[in-house]
Amino acid sequence: MKIRANGIDIEVEDSGAAPAAQDRPQPVVLLIMGLGMQLIAWPPEMVQALVDAGYRVVRFDNRDAGLSQRFDALGAPKLLWAGLKFRLGWRITPPYSVQDMAADALGVLDALRIDQAHIVGVSMGGMIAQRLALLAPRRVLSLTSIMSSSGARGLPEAQARVTRVLLSRPAGKGMGAAIDHSVKLFQAIGSPGFPMNDADLRERVSAAARRGFYPQGIPRQMVAILADGNRAAALVRVAVPTLVVHGKDDPLVPFACGEDTARRIPGARLVGVEGMGHDLPPGVVQRLLALLMPHLDAANSRQVTPA
């Protein structure tokens, strides 16, 4: 369904909501997806496991992705120039910021009249989740940052082979070539310990392309990430129970990025997963759920009243 949040149109999927008449509010999990990804990228088995555990699960397409509002009017940023500025430590002015995307997420909660939620984000979604915990700490019951980063300078970058795929172009024009290119990228960043069936991977990529093919939004989101350089220093102010999960074999966002995130957030728990790369195949999902469920339950037990 489409809602108006933070002044823009956001596509939302709301699962597992119980009838309004309850003795106590139903706990909510807000899932935030990564760069260029859509809400359908959250594996159905993960969403269903949370619903079966009694949670209301809210997913949404970030701005410039899927069926949410697109920002063509802001133009195409000069990605290589932004990358050079990042390396030189120069100021980057993005079309919009990660803070703006966190305000979108907060707007989703407002539109659905949700006072508090557990926030779970992967990759760029983890960065948005971190920003949300800083922006509205009383609205956040817990934070889970998966395969993400603090954005601090000096952290390891993606492996060279992955960077080559990221910077390459599809072999041809049209949807088929774009799907082939995306499959190649996901194979490059996938989990070596939990390989995904090629046919299943292609179907996931194809389903996303059929639903909301919009590669033009990715450069704007990437520049927003590059420009978010002061988040790392601010993470010391995160005051909610935090779980940081990161693949020890992540070739896109190396494990050191997860280590740095956990080090900066007071009391954060870091869990490294052997064989996990930068995707969510079934084996990784099972390990995430085994970590996430106790984390959410523990945070529920210390629930506070929102301001």
C-alpha cells in the first residue's frame, strides 16, 4: 500500500498486525533494506518467522527504489567525482541524505501510528537504522545492524573483484541484460558458506525487476552514503539495545566495518558469522533469526514509554 510519509510517497507492506483490542501494544519490527533493494528482498521465511513469533512486521521501499517516490528531478550525481571527494576528505553535497532516509522511516511509523519499533536494517538499511536510532531514540526499542558500517574513514573497502563488477555496465540494453548483470553482482557478493541456487537467485532478481526496475536511483543513494561521514562519531549516543551481525566473508562491506560499528555503540553485541557474505540466503536467514529473536525478546522486557 502507498502511504504519505515525511512528505513523500512510500510503498509499505504491513504484516501480522493483530486486532486493535489488546491488553498491551503488539511489538513491531521495522525492516529497512539496502542500496537499490526493495521490500520484497526481505526473505519471506524471515518475515513469516517474525510474524509467527507475534510481531507486526513493517517493510517499505526506500525513496528512489521499488514503488516508492522517485527523484528524477534531482538529476544524476557524478558518482566518480563524489568518490574522489570522499577519499580526499572533501565535503560532499548529496541530492538527499541518509538522515532524510531515516526521516522517511520515522514517517512510516508516524503514518501507521506506531509509537515504538524494533529497527532492523541491512547494508545501507543498517546505516539508515543507525541514523533513526539517533534521530528518534525514544521511538526505537532496539537496533539491529546487519552487514553494515559506521561510515568511518579508513575502514577496508570492497574487494577489487567486487568493485570491478560494481563499476561495470550490463553487457547489453534492456531488462534481460540488466538482470544478467544483477545476477553476476549477487554471485560476486554472495555467501561462500551458504551458496544460493542459481535458479532461485535469478528468480529473485527477475521478480524485483518486474516489480520496480529503477537503477537510476542507485547513484543518488550511493552519494548519500558517501556524504554521511559524521555518523560514526555520533554513534556513541545510541542508547538502545544493539545487535551487530556481520559476515566474516563479506566481500563488499568487510567484517572490520561491523567490528567498528559495534565498537562505537555503547554496549553493542557483535556476532560474526562464518561463511556469510553480503546477501540473505536461507542458511544465513536461519542464523540471523537465531540471533534476532532473543535480542528482540530481551528488548521487549525493558520496554519504555515513548515521550
